[in-house]
Amino acid sequence: MSDFDLLVDEAWPAPYRVAAGDWVHRHAGGVTKRANSVLPLGERPDLGRAIDEAEAFYRELGRPCVFSIGGGATPGLDAELESRGYRLVDPTLVMTRPSLPSGETLPVTALDGAADLTIAQEPSPGWADTWWRVDGGRHPQDTEISAKEWGVRILTGVPAAYASLGEDAVGRAVRQGEWIGIYRMAVVPEARRRGLGGAVLRGLLGWGRAQGASRAYLVVTEANEGARALYEREGFTVAGRYHYRVR
């Protein structure tokens, strides 16, 4: 499971990172917990001091201290954080698909007359607008850099594929060796229940197969029942879990 901790960190990279032993303090202007949390891997005999240092790091930034607790998290950390009053938030599933679909990636036409699927190497302004329309309202605004700009910096921190069905639905995929990671699936509210999310996902899986990947993973919060149902229909099953501790 620690492999998934590293895959997710690699595919959704915080622009600012500070190593603290085996831990990493990540900062991205508050945009997503994933990029604004401690990645706490490996043994830490100085556990209390390591937590204190992390708290000081985020306090200096004026941000809450958040820890990502996955399968590779430092032993004893979760219990210690709970004893310090940290709340458990956003229980999240890691879902995997053991093989990728065969066949052509493009063109893919979704239901109800939607535009043909396109896949690009950079997020276009339209791609970013669609993603931000769905996801952006949850993120704080930085005084110097907009939250959306922070998001684009994260997106473009590693090579990726950006799929879109016009302005209705988008998704992102990252090739990581044999894996393809699926991220930022978004369908605008008025275009939902038309099969667009599934079309974007299948297009990205086909792209991954064409790039030489053999299996796929994604992460989704337990509470997102609609997305979970889509991923299960497309052959994904639960392979692990993680959560955040926030104070």
C-alpha cells in the first residue's frame, strides 16, 4: 500500500516540498489536502518532535496542519494524532483495475450528441474551466496566487494526458510505469447522467494502454457514491484506503 502513497504523491505533485527525514511537508496554496499535507512514510523514533516540526511548518504558512495517513504511514502516527485532537476526515478508497481495455482510443463519442473525445498533453483553458467549475469552489483563495492557478501548477507538475468532451466533461491521466493513474474526473452538473464520465474514463484507459501501461488506479472519497458506482461499472475494485488527520 505504501506504493500507492508514492504513486499518488508523484501524480498530484505539490509545487513546494520540504523533506523532513522520510516525511515530506507539501504546500500548494491550500488547493486539495493531497498537495497541502504531510506525507509521513517510514519509521520515526522521534515521532513527537516530527509532528511538532510539521505543525510549525504549516503554522508559518498560516495553514492547518494536515497528515495523509495511508498504508505506508509511520507506525503509531494515526493514534498519536488522534490523541492530540486531530480529526479524521475524507476517508478515501484506492481502486484498481487489473487490465486496460483493448481497441482504439479515438474518436470516442459520448451519449446524447456530446462532442467527440479529445486528449491533449496540456490542459487547455477550456479544460481548466470545466474542472474548476466542478471542483474549484472547495478551495481557498490565496492573496497572491489564485487557487485556480495553484491547481494548474499541480496539474502540470508531471507529464499527463487531458481528456475532454467539449465543455461538459474532463479527466486527467498520468502514466507511471505499468500503472495509469486517473485524476480530476469532472462532469458539469447539467450534463450528468448521460454517460459522459464513463466515456472520458474509457478514453483515458485506452490512452494508457496505447502508452504501454497494463493496469489502472484511482482514488475516490468513500462518500462519493456516484463516482464509486461509475468506477465499479468500469471494472475498478477497492485495493486500499487512506484518510487525513486535520487540526
